[in-house]
Amino acid sequence: MTFFNIVYITLLTAVLTLVANLVGYKNGIVDSIPGMLILIAICLLGVVMARFMPGKLPSVAYIVVIGCIITYPDFPGAKVMNAYIAKVNFLALTTPILAYAGIGIGKDMDAFLKSGWRIVILACAVFFGTFIGSAIIAEVVLRMMGQI
């Protein structure tokens, strides 16, 4: 995938997110633009780093690291960036991403169907394992905090 395609998809996702943020969560588009621009910059910087840094780490790894670093409370300007990013609702952000993933799967439906019934069992096992794992982590953390 070319960098131009990545920028195009990122900007399209950003526009759809701003609309979902307005419709679903009543956050104004103008108020959400600074946070969205920060998120776009983080994503594109992560993609660039994945292409030019040694090693074969995926861009999502760089994106997560950059996001964690710049939103860390002691990082200069983190409070301002966090305030802007907080105006972009996370669920509004996932809507266009999930739609794009659905289109991607639909485009490769033949390959999906060739995987057969085993993919359904695998998906159920992953969902179940993720749920149980999350529940165990939540239980441990809440007990350590004295909440339960």
C-alpha cells in the first residue's frame, strides 16, 4: 500500500469519525478537529517510522508507543493534547475502522469461505479467551485496589 493510500484512508476515517462524533456523541466538529489532527499526526508518524526504522515492527506498534509517550502526564504539552483528544470519542473512532474492516473481509469473501468451519471455532475460542482473560485481569486489579 502506498503512503498516499494510507494518508487517504486516514483522512477518510478522520472525516467519518468527526461525523460519528457529532451525531452519536454531540461533540462539535470544530471542537473535535484539533484532537483529530493530533491522532492523524500520531498515525502517520507511526507509519513513517515503520517504513524507515530498522526491524520489522508493524506501524501499529510505533503508533501505540508514540501515543503513550506524548500523552504521558509528564510529557511537555500532554495536558493540552489530552484535552483535545478527549473531545474525540473512542467509539466514534471505531465505527469507520470497523466498517473498513468489514469491507475488507467482504472483498475477500471467497478466501473467508475457504477457511471453513474451523475459523468459526477459532474465532469463538479467541473471543472466549479474551473475555476470560480480561475478567481475570479486572478481578485482580480491582482486588488490589480494594474495590471488591
